Amino acid sequence: MTGKVSAGPHDAFFRQVMTQPDAARDFLDIHLPQDVRAMCDLSTLQLESGNFIEDDLRARYSDVLWSVQMNQQKGYLYALIEHQSKPDKQMTQRLMRYSLAAMQRHVEAGHETLPVVVPILFYHGATRPYPYSMCWFDAFSDAELAKRIYTAPFPLVDITEVPDDAILTHRRIAILEFLQKHIRQRDLMALTASLVKLLQAGYTSDSQLRTALTYILQVGFTEDKSAFFRELAEGVSQQGEIIMTLAEELRQEGLAQGLEQGIEQGIEQGLVQGLEKGREEATFKIAQAMIASGIDRLQILQLTGLSEEMLETLAR
């Protein structure tokens, strides 16, 4: 996909006319829904770029987007042409993608609220009249379900407000919910009793347990990690061996990382010291050569930065 807009004669003619403010103003004055038209100040029309459109759609996009003041806010109006002889059954879905892209560009420009985007399809295909519904919900196999989902607030799982007792009944998802609810607690040792109860329910797989304990150590905090692991292992006999094995693995990893870090620091320190030693020896040789050449001692001190005591030692 090159991202280049089609340059067919239908599209070229449409864009040449519709990008002229006076023509676009007349088009919107005539074709906007009347209740929407009443909210718009068409004297504020401004042509916007269509560069925000995704590459896979840009070749089919007419690239005509006008902004206009609506109710003291900046809203977007869409004028889109589909000049194929066969109408697109998924046109409403495409229009929604265009509209969401325009909203995203608006937010990225620094605005705190979303603009209202009015998609308009200008159709002149061979099939007459346009055969498909322009209601987005009709594109779904279950229009009523889609309408219920997309016209209501989206479902929110705010785990911070779910009681722990309820979380512990959530079977295989309980370990995730419980830990992410409490991971910022001052000391996770206080959670061991609840974690033991959760693990005793038997829904947490061995792989989940390993991931969960690693997550605790990476993100959470406890004063005594060994005691934390030990208390969990004692409370969950069926997975106690896994817990202690993981604890040992993590301890070994920590030792290895510490050793590697120490080696790296030692090498770095050695290089620094070596460079310093090399510079010092070079300065000594230069000073000795200057002494042998009979250069004034004060000048040697100024040029090399050596102390009088060091220069006296070199002169012997």
C-alpha cells in the first residue's frame, strides 16, 4: 500500500470543487441535517488535512475534511465520495474509522474534549438508489446488541473497588485481580494469608504462580523476601515446592546479576585507573625530557601541573 490517493476523474473533479470554501459552504448548508446545520457557523469553515487517515484506507479516501465551529467547540464535518459502480456494504464502518481518526488527531493537537464528527457520503454510483443502510448499527449481525453496547457507557472493571472476598471467588482470574489491586501496598507480607487462601482454592496453575511471584518481586515490596516465600510455601503444601524452587532460582539470578555487575564495575574502574596511570606516566616522561633540555623549572611546573616535590624527584 503506497498511501497515495486515487487520481481518477470522479475523485479529481469532486476534490477540485469540494476543497473550495464557497462550494463546500453551499454543500453543507444544503445537505447537513437541519438540526446540525442550525448549530454550525459556516463562515468558520476551514479545510483540514487528511494525513491522519491510515495507509490501508487512504487510497480510498477523498481527503476532504472541513472543520467548523459548533456550539463554541471545534467540530469536524466529513465529505467523502465513493465513486465505484458497486456500492460498499462496509461504508458505514469505514466512515466510523475515518471519524475516529479525525477525533484522535484533534486530541493529539492538544484539545481535551472530542469533536463531533459528521460523516457524509456523496454517492453517484451506477446502482440506484444507494442500496445499503447508512446506519452503522445495521452493519452488525445483531444490530440491537451493537446499539446497546455502543450507545451506553462501556463496562468498567475497577478492581480497586471490588472487595477482596469477592475477588477470591473469581477462580482463575483471582490471582491477577488480587495482586494488581494490592501491588502498591507498603509491605506485601500483610497479604500472605489472603494469598494462601487464594492458592488453596486450586485455580492457580503452576505457570501462573511463577509469573505472579516474579511480578511481586519485580513491582511489589516486602522487607523480608525469604520470609514472604517461606510463609506462602508453608500455607500451600501442594505448591510449596514450586514456591521455594522459584525463590532459590530468583536468589541465584540475583547473585549472578550481582557478580556480573561487580565484574563490569571492576573492568570499568580498571580502565579508568589504567588511563589515569598512563596519563601520569606520560606527564613524567615529558617533564624529564624538559628537564634534560634545560627548560626553566617554573615553566615546566606551569606546563605539566606537577608539584615541586614531584619535579624534584624526577630531576634526581
